[in-house]
Amino acid sequence: MGRRLRIGLTGGIASGKSTVAERFAELGIPVVDADVAAREVVAPGTAGLAQVVERFGPGILAENGELDRRALRQLIFKDSGSRQDLEAILHPHIRAVMERSVEAAAGPYVVMVIPLLVESASRSRVDRILVVDVDEAAQLRRVQARDGGSLDQARAILASQVSRDARLASADDVLLNAGTVTDLRQGVDRLHEKYLRLAAAP
């Protein structure tokens, strides 16, 4: 038997990935999330956290010994070299955790939520790429509403990600998040039927 069908779920910030992943989980499909794995690999006592502290210094730790994510974000946000260093440390750990979770999962197919799927050239890890797409104006509004930041800050976050065009060019399937949450969930239901057929194909 070959490996189970893997769907790579991605999309820009505030595109609706969480809503889509939640609906797949409700349908009984195992969801393996890179953000969950990323938190796991920097928990106190992990090799990942030790390596991050060795590179960036103890100033990125909170008093309780946990990673101070805000302090780390401020360090790397404007320095692409630091961001690349962090990714080089964490991505192998995150990938290993996700692979273990995928292997342990039960279901006709598995959804892997990887926000940086296109940027990190992880195409070989999945069989199909599902992009949750939203227009930039809606993204900017959602980022501002969620983070309470300025329009310039929201634009800077979008600029740090791969372009919408590049993401869409990599997609096998696209879910346009331009309507209601109900619309988005119904779009997931239609894709679920498609993926069940693909998973059952010889």
C-alpha cells in the first residue's frame, strides 16, 4: 500500500486557513498543523529551544523559561538573515514532528496545514496543494482587526510573505474565501468528496 493521500493546506495570513482546517477535522479527517508542531519543538527542555537560545541569546526567554515569542519576533522581523537562521534551526524539527503525526494518523487522507508551504519549497511533502485565497484588501482588514495594528504594519506582514500570484500558481485546488463562513465550509465539503475519490483511486 502506498502512502496516504496528503493535502497541503496553505494561504496567506488571515485567509481563513483555520476555519478550513477546522471543517476538515469535523469531517473526521486528521489535520496536522505546522503551527502546533512549531510550538511543540520550542517547549522548555527541547533541543529546538536550546538551539534557538544558543543562536539568539537568553533575552528571548520569558522568566518562566518559555520562549518569549514577541521578543523573538521583534528580533527577526526586520532581519531576513536572522529569520533564515531561525528557520534553519526549527524547520527540521517541525518537519520531523509532523511526519510522525502523519504516520500515526488514521483516515482516508490527511491534511497538513503548512502556512509557508510555497515559500519553503515543501511540495515534495504533499500530493496536492490547497490554497485558501482571499483578496489583499480583505487580508489587510482582517490582520488589523485581529492584531490591533496599523495599516502599515499589516502591509509589512503581507509583504514578508510570498505573493498571492505565486501561491495561486502552485495550487492544485483553490478555495476562494470571498463570502460567508458557511460558504467557505461548504467549499470544504465539496473538496472533501473530491479527496475521498482521489484517496480511493488505485
